[in-house]
Amino acid sequence: MVDDQRASETYFQAFRVPDEKEPVQIPVVIHPTLNQLYVLWSDISDCFPKATRVQFKDVYVPKLKDARLYRAKPHGIRYHPGIVLDVVYGERASKKASMARSSAVGQESVVSMSTHAKADRGVEGRTVRHRESLDRIEVNWDAARPSSNDELSIGEDDALGVGDSGDQGSTTIEPSCETAEQDNCIASGVVAADDEDMDITCSNDTVQKPEFETEVPVGAGTEVKGVVVTETKTKAEAEEKGEVEVEVEAESTQVGDHLATIQQPTLNHKASVPALPLPTPPDKGDVPELATTADSTAQVLHTTTADQESYLRISELVANRVKDILDLRFSWWNSHPKYLCLLPVLTTGSSTATEPGDTDDRIDNDTKFQISYLCDCSNITAKEDHRSAHLVFDNNLAIVTQGQLMTTLPRIGELVVAVLEMVKYGVGLGDIVMISPETNPDIRHRLSLAIRFFEAKGFQSCEKYVRDMLAGSSTDMLSPVTPISQDQVHEVWRIAKRKRWVPPSMKPQRTAEGDVRWTCLQHQFPTMLAESRDALNGYLTDEEGAVVISISSLQRARDVFLRLSEMLPMLSILRLSLQCELTPDDDRVLGDAIGRLSAAAVDITAQINMVQGQPDSELGYGFDSLITAALRNPKLEAFVLRSPPPDDDHKNYTVDDIVDSFASFPSGAIATMSRWTGDDNRMKVTLRVANDATAVKAVRRMAQGFHNLSQLEFTRDGFDKEFTITFAAPGSGKPGSDIEDTDYNSGDLAAFFESRQWCDEMQCVFDVISDGLYLQLRCLTELTMIFTMALDRATVRGLIKMNKGLKSLVLCNVMHDDPSQIFETFKSLLSNHPSMETFKVQQIHDGRPPSVFTWTNPSDPAKMTVEISCLGHDKVQAMFQRYAPLIENLQIQQLLRDDTAVLEKSFRLKKGPMALRRFTILWADSMEESVLNDLKTIILRRDVDEIIIQSAAVALTPSLPKGSESRVSGSNARKGSRFGDGNNKGVSKANGSSSSTLADPDSVLADFVFAIRSKLTSLALYDGSQCRLFDILGSWEEESLDMPRLRSIEFTRDWGTTLFGCTWFERLLRSKRLAHFDPSSGAIPGTGSTLQLSKFARAEAITSFRVSHVVILREEWDRLLLYLDFSQLECFTVFQKNDVKMQTLLKLADTIPADCGRITKLIIFDGHVSSDKVSDALSEKFQRKTIGSQVSISIRGQTFY
């Protein structure tokens, strides 16, 4: 029955005729008296004037009947959601003749059946004789066996009692009319007087003599395989009606009434579900509860039982729900297994062929799951038993815990449930069986358990949907499933602690239609490829889905290319090694063959002269014809041409290596091409060229126009990209982006870019601008060029004016001009530029990193900020004076005394607020003491977010200009020397005077660190001076421990002692940890600390801890794990010289939070590899933790994801 809530909704029934591709949707209405959803026959006849009947495959769909089995008016058929009904055309007989023939046949049949019923009635039962007339209808007395017509094969799941279909006998009846509806009229012996639309045509006007009789003994009032025969109440009633009351109803019972209210997801499922194996009678324990009519004296005579009808509904729901997955097609670039399946791992004895009931249909909390995939081999040639997608099991499949699954389950749960039901019920697309129902009872049991498990986690399944709709507890729509993405496949495999993201037993295979599927080994390199092995004389191998061929002669190369182009149309990856030198003519011959290849990816190694190149080549290194053929072959998705790498082993070429080699520009390459189907099939091309001005015109002609490219890159050294053009995609909305490059042979680049209204983007890096070509294109967005104030000012001004889309301009100043003067020269142009984002001046230094001066948002003075990274010889005083309030990031290295004096004056309080947020001091131990005093004054005066101190990797003597003063030393005798207390009180010397000798770098650094200790956030020492620094700081007792903002510690050189051999360092870590404990405790448990908590209550936790070349004892490890708060730690790396004990590693694993807190990197290494015992113990502990995709954990070389 239809409730009021659903009465307001609109439903449609789909009808289809053989000559039309698209089904016709006819609205569904509610019958005025029966209150059931149905389709008016008048609407059907209006849409299909010649329609004589409606059926689903070979199952006739009768008109709606009332309780007396009369066709209810207005006439129509019951609503069947999710099913496309077939409309059958035919010539309709006259109403009078049809009535007469039906009456005659009905009387003869009734007389015959009544006679036999009287004669054969006995104590044990009676025999009902059915006479055969013309057309035959097969009635399945055993509802569990398949129909003799393969078009109606329906599969059932194992939780419902699925079994293999078998061939059993059937009772055959030959009625005198074509349809089951007339047979119903014959059985009742009555034609309704008000039935005006008798539209069923009998096949003949006369009744033929029956050929045989079939006797079926039944007990009175009993049910035989879905056919119920009720005994006649009284002989008088039988004689009065002239019939035997064997009532046959061709409609569904109350089950159908409930199922008819189920609305399918709004998916345009054009194809019907293909024939699937018919299941055995389902087990009631796992079937949705089906309602029955208690007082009905007539039951269903149908080709399926009520449970099988429910199964059909679920199968249709599954097919509609996963249509997007079935239709999904991959190119080689974005291919990945699309059928992810998670099955519970059951202990021995718990998984049997007996189907579980509701009480034992569950999974324990400690049950693990096995990650597996379905081989996507539908309609691919292989073994007879593998012609549709099937589960792939091997010893390399990963096992994960439920805790590990919880991290990714919200993103993949719906998909996994859909795949489980696909395997359980089977699914097809058109006439192709994509996935056959699983027949293994053990796997069926696991499928049922898994579906119920995911239902309990809140994920919708088709089974649950049907159960809820039957119970009336849910009216939610069943949404379609989104296919799994490649990132999700990586994520699932990562939680399984596997480096590879697909099972080794699965490989990509390209079909004849061009899509790439992941299949098992039985489908790799089928018959056609096996035959071509002999033709290629054994040079063919199939490692990781790639075909590798080595060629030593030109004639051999010609033969191989011709054979490959003819015999391998479904080749995925081809690796070809040319071990012979090629002439230009040879290049053209091989280019023709490359143009005919159908492989997805081609990797060619050849002898290439990287030093001299080829003067007659437009690109500079030869193989122009080969590259041209690759660019013009639309079937190629990836191409690379390179010189052979050293010690290249073709057999150890994995899938990841192949993808990486095509995605990047490998070493020794001269050409790469990648074609993305999602980018209008345009190509990204990277070339190593000798002259970019000549090469850009040549590539335009090779590619037959720039509109076929998405990006073009040139490199001269094989590493840095000197020239890049990104072409706007058609339909991107940019003016001119839809213009195609039809005049690609003209060579007039400026005309092409002008016709596209300069919508493309160009990035260039030039040592010397000797050609005005790029200046005329007006589509520069990023430019890096050599610059001198004396020679290039006019050129740069012209670039800024002409290129309105210029976002970044980097001037590499080789003459060390004043950077502030350079900026002021172009300041007015930059302030009026519509798109300029950054303006940089770089100054190159021999053997040292360049100095960089960056202005961000120069076109908006209110938002403009400055970043400075400078050395001692840079002209920075004007920069400090003019832009001090705008400096956000300041990094200085070996700055001179005069420069720091200007810096200190520029940062005085009277200058107003400053934007400085990060202040980095490099090689602080090599600076003069007066310089450090000025820096200390700036730091203590201003509130800066980050103060970073780094010492030099080696002791450096500053290179000072002639006449400059030597470094002013501090006191060598630090005993009794006191710096300020952090309140900018300066330094008081013990002897009251300064020394003229060089100060000890460690003492100078210690004085400076102590002075700024309250502001210091990061301390990094790269010269092995940490212990000496700690000893000096330790002389100031507890006062030196007041480093509340210190968050990062990094010491990378040999300590010369154990980790806590320097007691001050241990006291520092302990004081940092105190702030995270209850003040009432007074000390960290197990440390015996007596420090006052109030002094260090504002201390921030250590977030980065990196040490190397150190000896750490076991008891020191125990204390270190207490001092560090791993819930706040982001980076923790330890490279120690002695062995790490197993107990220590396990304790470390226990210390890490279950969700890994904020950790992004954790590395422990002592030069040894863990034993199997230690490795297994660590794996067990980390399997219980949730490790995010951005977390990297490595212990003794063992990686945990």
C-alpha cells in the first residue's frame, strides 16, 4: 500500500521497444480503489499504439487485478521500480473472436481437468492433469533451478543460500493462448463481463489435440514449490461453477506490494542486466523479511519465488548503484584498480559453508580485514573460468586491523560495500557479465559478514535498503557510488604498510578500445602477444606490464617496429633499446614505424651525443623525425627518448619506475611527451635543445600547431627549465583560448599569440637576452635574466611595460649594484603594473648562496613587504634605512660592523612599528662581538616571532675589505662574566675593558645566546661545538635555563660524549617539560627535579629535536622519552653511534600517541637493521596507531606508513 507521504512523490516506469535505444518514462499513478502504484494502460497504448503485451525478458507482466482476479479498472500494470519493461508489438484480434475462442478453450480445459479431478481423487491425494495445446509455457515447480530460457537466469547470494544451478526436469503445459493472462482466464473458467479491453490474441482458432499428459500428484491444500493447489470446497459448488478451483494468480502477493513502493536511485541505467546464474532457494535467515497473505486461497504461480523476486530487486539496485564504476574508463596515466574489496579474515573453523543466521552474523573487534582487488577482466581473452571480474588472492595481499581502517573508512566505505554486493549478486553492463556471483561458499560467507559489518558502521547497502523499505522505517534515497580515486588507492595501500600501492599479481593492460585495466597474471599478454614472441625471436619480455626489446642493427629495428605495429594493438608499455647508431635516413624510417604504434607508453634509449649534438638538427641533438612521429601519434599517451643510463637493468623496471620516468624529465633525456585525456588530449612536451628560438618554431611544426600542446618546456643542461609556455585550454574562458594554430608552417609566432590575445603564459630564464623574439610576444608571466644597471635598464623597462601579465621579475645582478637603487629605478612602473606580485634582485657570490632581496606586492604600497638574505659584502645600508619597517624576514650572514650599526638605528623604537617576524643569524660564532651586541639590542628591543641562531659548519675566517678592523674579542676568561638578564641591560665585563685579541668563538656565541635566551626559538649548531657551549652556559646555573620560547634543537656534529654527558642540556630539556605537569607534583615523575615550576611555567614544548653522531645510553633514552612531549613533537630524528636496544625501541613506539599527534617525521638509525623479532614487534605496535599520509616514520630503515 502507498502511504500519504509517498503519494506526493512522482515515479516513472521505463518501457523499451526493440527499435529504440532510449527507454520511454511513463508516469506512475495510484489506483483509486486498490491504492497501489501502477501505470495506466491507456498511457501505454498512447505511447505505443500497436502494443499487445508487456513483459520483462520472458516474464509476462499482466494487468492489475482485484481480489476476485478480475482486471481492475482503470486498466493498467503494476509499477516495477528499477526494471525496464519490454513492449511487444503485434496484430490485435477482434474482441468478439478473442472472447469466443477464449470461452471455448476454457470450457474444454475445465471439463477435462474436472473429469480427471473426480476420477483420480483418493485418500493420499489427487492428480491434476494439464493438457497441452499450442504454445508452451514452462512452469518451474522447483523454484531453485534455472529457467530453460537463458534470458531469465537470476543469481542469489550465499547468505541467502546460493548454490550452483543445476538442470532438473520441469512440467510443461501448452496453453491455447499466447500469454499467461489468458491462461489465468482459462483456469478461472470465467471471462469478466465488464472486461472491455481484451487485447490478448490467441495463436489459432481451433484447439489441437493434446500430444501428451503430465500427472502431478499433490496433497490437498499443500504447497508444491511455489504452486498452491486448494481442494474444491464442495462437489455442488464445483458443479455449479463448472470448474475445479485451482486458482492461479499471476500477480505478486503482499511482498510485491511492498517492493512496488521502492524507488530506484535516479540513474540513467540504459542497459539491462545480463543473464546471471539462477540461485538456489535462499536461506530465510539472511533474506529481508517478506510479508505473506495469511487468508489467501490463491498463491503466486510465477517463474520466481518471492525471495527470488527480492533477489532480483537487490540485483537491479546494485547494478544501478555501481553504474558509474562500470562505465569508468582509464587512460594509462590515471589507471588504477577500481574494484577494492575488504574481506574479514576468519579464524580456522569459523568460516564454513553453512550460512550464518542473524545471531552469528557479526565480526569481532579483533577481526582483521584482507585487502584485495577484483581483476577487471570482463570481455578480455583468458582462461575459460576467468571471463568476468573475479577476486584476486595471493600471498602478498595485505592484512589490516579495524583500527587502521577507521582512518580511511569514511572515504571508501560506500564503495567497498558496493563492490562486496557486486561480487555477491553479480552485475552486468548491457549484454556483458561484468562480475559473476561468487559461488565459493567460504567467500560468500565472508562477503555476507563484511556487508553486515559495514552496515553497522553506518554505510548503506542495497540489502539494508530493501529491508528498511519493506519495514517502512526508511524513505531515504539510495545514492550512487563514487568510483575510487588513485589517491584513495594509495591511501589504502599505505595503511597496509606496503611500499607498492597495488598487489604484485596485478598489472595494467590496455584493451582494444584504448582503456587501461588492472588484471591478474592470467590475462597478461594474451594469445596474440604470445604468438608475437616467436615472431620477435625471443626479445620480448613482460616485466611489470612492459615489453622490453633490445635491438642491435638497423634492419632488426625495422622488422621489430613493423611487427609491433601490426601484431600488438593492445600493448601498454614498450621499452626499446637501440644499440646502433642511426643516420638521419634511419631516423625517418623508424619515425614512420613509431607513428603506427598503438602502445600507451614508449621508452626509447639510443646513442645520443650530448656534448656536440648534431648541427643539422633543428632541436640540436638529432632524432627529429622520431620525435615528430611521436608527437603526431594520437594513440601514444607517453613518450621518452634518452641516452641509456648506466647499468640499466630492463628486467627490474617496476610500474612506479615507469610512471616516474615519464612524469619527469629523466637524466640523459632529450625528449619527453605526456598526453592527458582530461586535458582535451593535449600534450606536455619537454625537450633538450641547443637554441630555443629555433626549437620553438620547429616544435610548432612538428606538433602541427600549438593548440595540440598544453605545455612546452625547453632545457639546455637537462635540469633547469629555461623556457616554458603554458597554453590556455580551450573553453577556459580566457579571450582567445579557443583559437587554433592553423598557420603553423609560417613561423610567425607573434601573429599566433596576438590572435589569441596573449592569453598564454610564458616563463623564461635567460643568461643573456640577445634576441628580441620573446620581448615581442607580450605573454611573459615569469622572467629571470642577467642584469646590470648600466646596460639593461631600458630593456627591463620595456619588458615591464609590454607584458601586462608579468607576475614575477628576477634580476640577477652580476655587478653588485645597490639593490635599493635598482628597485627605485623601476618603482614607478611597478606601482602601476596590473599583475606584478614579486620583484627580486639576486646577487651572485662565488662558492656561497646568492643574496636575495625580494619585494612582494610592489604594485600596492600599502601591502608591500620586503625579505632580505644578505652577506657581508652586500650594499645593504640603504636597504635597512629605506625599508626597515617593511622587512618581514631578515637573514644575515657575516654582516659587517657598519652595516649592523645602521640596522640597529633603523630598528629603534622611535622608528615606529616593524613588520619583522623572522630573524635568522647564520654563522653567529664567526661574527664580531660588536656586531653581535647590535643584533642583541635589536632582538631584545623588538618582539619577533622567530629568532633562529645557526653556527657555521666549519670555522670560517671572514674575508674583510682592506683597511677594515679585525674582530674585537670578548674576554677569554669567562669566569665571572655576566650578560644581561634578558631585559636589554647590556654586558658587564669582569675586567672592565675589552681585549684586542680574537675572542673564542664558543665564548662569543655563549654570551650571545645567554643574552637573548628569553627570545630564542631555534638553536642549530653544525660545527660540533655544542658541548663547549653547554659547559659555558652551565656556568650561569639555572638562570641560563630560562628559554621559554625555545622550540627547535639541532646538533649535527660529533658530541664527543654521551647525550646527557653535558648536564646542562639535560637540565634544559627537563625544565622545558616541567610546564606540562601539574604544579602540585613539583617534579617530573622519575627525574627527581627540584626546579621551581613558577619560573618556567610559560615554557613552550620542544617541537623539533634533531641530533646525530652521538652516543645515547639506554637510561638516557628512558629520560629523554620523559622530557619530550610527543603529543607536541613535529620532528624527531636521532642518528646515534651505538646500538639502540629493543626495549628502547618498543618503549619509543608506546610513547608515540595513537594518532601520532603532530609528528610529521620520526627517524631512528644506529647503522643496523632490526632483526625479524624486533621488526615484527614494532609492526604490531604501529599497526594500532593512526598514521596520516603526511607522516614519515622510519626506525632502523624500517618504514611505517
